Amino acid sequence: MMPNINHRQMQQMMRRMGIQQEDIDAEEVIIKCSDKKIVIRNPSVQKVNMMGQKSYQISGEEYIESTDIKPELSEDDIKTVMEQTNCTKEEAIQALEDTEGNLAEAILLLTAEKEEN
């Protein structure tokens, strides 16, 4: 902040310069990256519009979640699912990924899907 200028004067000066600031009542901010999520909890969020250019200023408690965790799938597991459910390799891989690599759950999932059809 500038010395000897109160908050109200600062707001007036920003308006004269074409800068608008708006507080946003947010509970959580999530930034999705290709390999992780950055979660800001209890955020303080300000939207600043300066001559048509909008930007956001965010501060708060940062928490990082990895989204790049995929179960390691063995060829034996894939073949077992294919044999037990008579499905394609792609279907077996998808079922194993959906069940986080759990062989029995993947077989049950595909079996249930085939019974529904």
C-alpha cells in the first residue's frame, strides 16, 4: 500500500485509472494441470479488470494432488480378464484402470455389464 492513502482513496484512484477490483466469495480454487491438481483451500480471490484485461489474484492454503497415478497393469492380468469375460484387450485395460488394477473387480465389472446388455 502507498503511505498516507486510505483504502477509500486507493479505490477512487484505481477507478479513475480504469481498474476495477471485485472480491469473489470462493470456497476452493482448483487448478488442473496435466500431471497434478493444485487446490487452494480457504482462498482469498480478487478479480481485477484493467482496461478490459481480466486477471485473478488468489491466495490461500495450497494443497497438491497428483493425477498421474495409474495402476501398473501386467499382461497376465489383462489376459486373465480377457479370458474370463470374453472381452477385447481395450475393454480389459479400461476395466482394470477403472478398478485401480483390482483383477477380481475388473472381471465382475465386465461380467455385470455383459449381463445388463
